Amino acid sequence: MSFLDRIPSAACLVGPDDAVIYANNQMASVFTYSNIEDSNFFALTGVRRKELLDALGAPESSQPIIERSDKYFELHTDGDATLDGEMVVYFYDVTEREHLRINYNEEKIVLAYISIDNYDELMSSITEDSKLAVPTEVDRILRKWAEKYNGSIESTGDDTYVMTLFRRDAQKIIDTKFEILDRIRKIEAKVDFPVSISVGMGFGADTIEEEGELAEAALELAMGRGGDQAVVKDRDRTKYYGGKLQSMEKNNKGKSRIIAHALRQLIRDSGNVLIMGHKWPDMDSFGAAVGAYKIARYYDKEADIVIEEYNEALQEIFHYAHERESYPILDRKKAIEICDRNTLVIVVDTHRPGRVECPELLDIAEKVVVIDHHRLSEDAIENPVLSYVESYASSTSELMTEIIQYTANRKVIKKFDAEALLAGITVDSNSFSIKTGVRTFEAAAWLRKAGADTTEVKRFFQMEISTFQIRADAIARAEYSENGVAYAITDGYSADAQVINAQVADQLLNVKGVKASFAAGRNNANKTVISGRSLGGINVQVIMENFAGGGHLNSAGAQVDDSPENVISQVKEVVDKYLDEQNKMKEKEEEDQ
């Protein structure tokens, strides 16, 4: 008889090879099958020897817990146990305690903030009869949805709601991937854009106050990314659901006017102005920076544009600006030297601190302005004094053009400045074919009146013969899948990989039957750059977020540390999974009808 048989709780002896040497009779309450001797301990429990040793002397919450036979057991070992010797493992039944803990956690309060997207535009576009019918239908669907999940929902405004529910019910909503988004989208409003909502849910907080802060931040993210989506935010991570619709253009330019006036005051109150875009700036980043520079100079402030490195696509316009127009362009070192607490830093065409040209400036200056058109990311620049992130816009140059109109008169913009801004709009809208609204054409028309020559703009886009050949070869060797997605790989290492891949992906959309395209190639830093483009049926932003990238529904990208071949292979898997999920959702919608 082993000493283990005298122990009132389940216990077993584990050998140096992790095989069970002996188990007492109480072990039958842990494992339903008999005779576990000679079995591998890790295979039985999923707990490694090192975990048990690490838990010695640790708080009770650090002890390994397993679930077997509808019970919970906490695993302990003796203080003299070693990594390479025999070890006694005790299984303490903690089922009652764990049930209490689970129930406590499941009954924690979760808050969800809900907002009807583009409410003002919706109300101004629908008929008089629908102005009451549409909000009433949204209200009815939301209240029925809350009731289904035992939640309490309250209207806090014409277009906003707060929903309170238990965590276990919130998890059920998450498991459905917020099917409420699809139900709201089916509302017939008789306008040229669907009704949609944004949902922000706080999850995992210990207090109601913290829960509300998480929900508010999540809703801001959902709306900043274009709406028609839900964002679940807890302390450790953020998850996104939905986002099927293209961001809708806002008819009212009132916000541009407000931003322009606020920017004017900030410039006047600052000592000097530093303007920067993202690393390896493209035409949009450069054009917006030029626009911001002209605004600062209009108010007689010393201003500089910060650019460390640029690629071939920017070479023509960069040299023209630096040498012929005498624009003050600084490298990072010089920018850091002249930046102080009274400097106003204007960030254009990005809102992520890790992507800006000189992150150090964000720490030095007390006042930072962000102007961008990309969908809002979780890792946004913290606490800017002014933020203008509008994902409906074709480009940051479009936003900057509107700000200029409300900041200064047209005489401030010279011919070259107008051409730089127009070039930025042209690039990011893919020659006015993607994310192009009425305001995009209005901005372009204003720039044309300001002196922009479209022939000169086209000259900015000319490329070297070698670059043209790389692009042509990638297009010629592209693969086309049965689901309407094209894939291409560009050869060699190029500082212009980002531009080349974007152009390849754009060109592949011209092939009949292609709904989306992806191109990958290495840059001179040996990173693989991916560009994704879509005609709208496939959300390439969701695809690129799997590679820590982002962008818009029909234009997105990412950079990864892997070969282009492996990356394209991984993209294919993600796309197939995405399309399978979309097909399942369509089948479910058809069944529900």
C-alpha cells in the first residue's frame, strides 16, 4: 500500500520521464477511465512539470487548474519536487469555487455604445414620410435585439443608444459576429446608401467607469473606421466585426471649416511649425505636407517639412519642390534640433505613431495636429490637440484642400502647390476611380482654378524604364483564382516596392472577372510589401489586418518579414477563409428571409 492511498484527495506519483508511476483510488474522480499508470502526465492533464514547479509558493490564482469529469481540479506538488526527479501531484477538487468564480465573471456588467451612422445625412436625404419611419424601425430592431440577449437599452439621443447586459450574454453577441449589423443594413430607406450603425463594446473591465471608457473608445474606433461595424475593446486587445460598407461621403463641409479655424489659431499661437507624413512618403503625403506648409506661411510662421528618405515615385516632385521652389525640407536630425515645446507638429496622411517620419517630434512638442484619411487604428497618436481623421475622403490632399479654402484665399496657393495637392488626390483615388465623391471632384476643380496643370501632374508620375519592366513582368506572370482574385509577385529588391506593387494591384483590377488583387515584393530593407486592391466586393482592409496592415475597404497594404512567395501563399489562405465566411453569412441571410 502506497502512502498516496492514505491521502484523502486524488494524487499520483510522476516519474522523471513524466510517466505516471502510481495513482491512488481517489484519482477515479478525476479521470473516468481506469488504470492511468504508465500514461504520460502531460497527455492526461495538459500541464507540464515546469508549470507545477513555477507555481510553488505562488499565489493561489497561479496554480494550474484542469477540468475533467465535469469537475475542476487545482494541481499542486511538494516543495522538494525537481525537474528531473519523481514528483507527487495532488488534485484538489475546487469545483464549487470555480463555479462561483465563473458565475461572478459571467454576471459582470458590459456596456455597449451604439450610434446610427451618418444620421444627419440620412435625415436630409430621405422623404418626409421616412424621417419618422426609419429611426423608428432602427429603434424597434435594437430593442428587440437587446431583449433577445437579456439586455437593457436606452436612447441617449436621436442617433445614440447605451446597452447594458451581462458578460455571458455579451459573449453570445460576439459569437454571432454582431449579426445586428446585417439586420440594420436591410432597412429600406429609399436613399442611395444603406442604413447602418456603429457599436462599441467594453469588455473585461472591473468597474462600470472603466467599462464605459472602453466602450466609448471602441465606438470612436468603429466610427473612425467608417462605421457599419462593431469594435470590442478590452484591456489587452481589440477585435473588429463587420465593416462591409464603403465609408460614406458627408455632404456638409462644416467640420472642414471648424478644423480650418482651429488650425489657424494653433499656428498663430505656436513658435514654429514642423510638418511630417509617414516614412517613405507617397504623393498624397507630400501633397498634403505642401498644403500644410502654405497655410503656416500664410500666417507668417516659420515652417519646415520633415522628410528623411523618399522613393523613385516622389523623386520628380521632390526635386522640383526642394530645388526650384525652395521648400525647406529637413532630415530627422535637424528637425529634432529645432523642435521644442512651443513647436506645432502637423502629421499628415497617417495617425499611427510608429509610421510617422520622426516619432521623436511627438514626444518633444506639446501640440500635435493629425490630418488623415485612413481608417482609424487602435494605435493612434495619443491626445492630439486637433484631430481630423475622415475615412470617407479619397486622400489627405482632398482634406487639406478643403482646409486651405477656409483658411486662406486662393492667392496663397501657387501653381506648383495646386499640382502637388492634385497629384496626391490622383494617386490615392487611382485617377478618380476609387473612394471618389462629389467633394473629391470639387477639391480637384478648385485646384484646377488655382492653376494646377493636369499635364504637369501626369509628368510627376513618370517612371524609369527598369521600374516599368518590373511592373509589366509581374502583371504578365500574375495568377488568377476561380473566386476572382489575382495574385502577383514583383522581382528583385526595390526602394519603390510599395509604389510598384500598388500599381500592379491597380492594373490587375482591369482584367475582366477580377474582383480583388494582391501584389507582393521586397523593398530595399528586405521587407515584403503587400498591396491589396478591390472593386468593393472583397474588403481588402480586413485581409491586410491579418498581416498587421490596414487601409480602406478597397485599398490596403502591409509590410512583413517573410518572402513574397510565402506571403502570397498566406494571403490566399486568408482570402479563401474570408470568402467562405462571406458565403456562409449569405446562406444564413437567405435562410432567414
